[in-house]
Amino acid sequence: NDILASSRTLPTNFTRDVIMKAPSSDIMNSLTRSVLTLASYDKNCSDTSIENVLRQCLGLIAVFPMLAVYGYHAYNHYSTAENLLMMLRPDKQYTELEARVLDTALVLHMEHGGGNNSTFTTRVLSSSGTDTYSAISAAIGSLKGPRHGGANIKVKHMMDELLANIKDLTDEEEIA
């Protein structure tokens, strides 16, 4: 936790120059671009020693909440689960239950098995000896498709359609 907390910073002007100046309607594209750009700030980018790869991975884990939320806000023009909720909410308020639910959901998404395509992609690229940033960027790209992480976008569209067409959300018959 201490290592992650001390690593929750982005390079000077990174948010402005990389995320805000070229917002993307696709969060996966924003994350991929951000991860690859972070490689240019790493003096030891190509060092694949265990110590360096661990340093790089911890650094990426620490900044992913910021990259995701800043990318989201850039598109809409304007860690931990608590860190995500504070950055997402204009009033920075959340309940303990919301934080616990989000934390559980994030763990479930992250740990849903060792055979998913993002894990596979990471293993294939890292076995070639490439750098951490390239491997993680490719893994993010593998999550984008509608048969993996992109499926969440379809669920969002379905929920938007339901909200647009149901007048009383408490009426179970209307919902059915």
C-alpha cells in the first residue's frame, strides 16, 4: 500500500498533454495510449529484469485509477475504490458500502481466472522479452472487444434503452 500510494503521480503535464488534449470516446484507446506514453518517461523501459518489471507493474497499478478517470472526464469534458469514487464524484462523497462494493467488483473483474485473453496476451508478449508497457498496452487492447471487456458497453447501452423506455422503474410488470 505504501509503494502504491507513493507511486500515484503522473509526470508533469501528462494529464493535460496526453489525456485532455486528445480525448477518446473509447476508454480502452485512452488507456492504451497513456500506458505507451508512460514508457517514454521510463529511463529503464526496456530492462526486463524481475526487479524492474515489478517496479513498472506497481507503478502502472498505482496510476491506472487516474488514467481511467481522467480519460473518462476528458471524454465527458469536464487506489483504490475510494480513490476512484473520489475522483469520479464532483462532491467527492461516497459511502463505505459503495467503496466496498466497488472494491469487490474490481477484484472480481481482475481475478476472474488465469485463462482470459488479456492474461494470455500479457503472457505471450512478455515471453517474447518485450517491455512491460508494450505487454500491458496489448492486454488492454485485447479487453476492448465485445466478447471481453467491451461487453460492458453493450450492457450500458441496454440499461440506457431501458431507462429511456420505462416510465416507472418501480413497476416490475412494466420492466418485465
